[in-house]
Amino acid sequence: MEFKTEDSKECAPGVRMEFDTEDATYNFYNSYALGHEFSVRK
């Protein structure tokens, strides 16, 4: 799964989002965070 950080609406987190794995969830939020100048930790 790829995420574009240039367009925050395309990768904005939403209610009831589901991911296949914990790593997929982390990767999504990490990509989102980088596009909004903050970071996440596991």
C-alpha cells in the first residue's frame, strides 16, 4: 500500500479504517505524520 504525503486528504486517517497488519498501520501513520511534520513511535 502506498501513500502520498503531498495531498493530506488522500492519506488522512479516518474512522473505521482497517489495516491487514500492525506494520501496515504503523507505515500509514508514519507516512501521514511525515507529511504533517510530526513523528510516531511504535
